[in-house]
Amino acid sequence: MYSDLLTQANLLDHDVWTNSDAWTSALEYQARKRNMSSKDSRTLGAIFCIGSVVLVLGIVYLVTKHKK
């Protein structure tokens, strides 16, 4: 998670790390990054749930049609 930050840490001045604005912006950036990934996971979860329901209904339909 912090690998990109650690690879560029030697490029920053020590004064930047002591500045509270730098920490605030870094935390806000990570929060935005997490929110985007949680939206993607929710979308994939919804697609999976809908697909599962359709699959179960299709199997039930085929089984009842086959018995007649």
C-alpha cells in the first residue's frame, strides 16, 4: 500500500514530512483511493449476486420443465 510512497521518499525534503498539510493530503489521497476500489468491489458483488439468482432460477425452470 505504501510502496509507491516509500520508493519516492528519498526525493522529498525532511521539512515536507514535518508539515501537517503533507500528512493530511496523503491521508485524503489514500481515502479517495480506497473509496474507488470499494465502489468497484460493490459493483462486482452486485453482478455476482444477480448472476447467482438468474442461475438458480434457470436451473429450477429447467428441472420443472424436464419433469413435465
